[in-house]
Amino acid sequence: MPMYRYVCENCGNEEVHMHGINESPAVVCSSCGGRMTKAIGRVGIVFKGSGFYITDSRNSGKAKTESE
């Protein structure tokens, strides 16, 4: 089951709840008893490997020649 982040409309308390995708439970704040709404979660992105930077796909601008 996915985890959802909820933020209280009254006090700003943040909680994480697990429930099914098709469910829409009425979540109540544990601190003040106020209504909580779903918030967009923070997602960390890590790019690994080559090809993610502007310098990876560029040519150096100079033609490389073999030394004699």
C-alpha cells in the first residue's frame, strides 16, 4: 500500500498514513483534531551514470588529432 503525507489545516502538523489508492479516508489530526489534507510528497532524485550533464553530450569543439 502507498504512503500519503497529510498536513493539518489548523496547526500545520504533518503525518504519514498508509491506505489503498482507491480509498479516501477522513484523516483527523492527532494534535488538534482538525481536518487534514493530502500534500505533495518530497521526492529525492539521484542521477547516476553518464549522459545527465550538459558536458557529457558535447564535443570539445576541437578535433582530436593523433600525435605523430
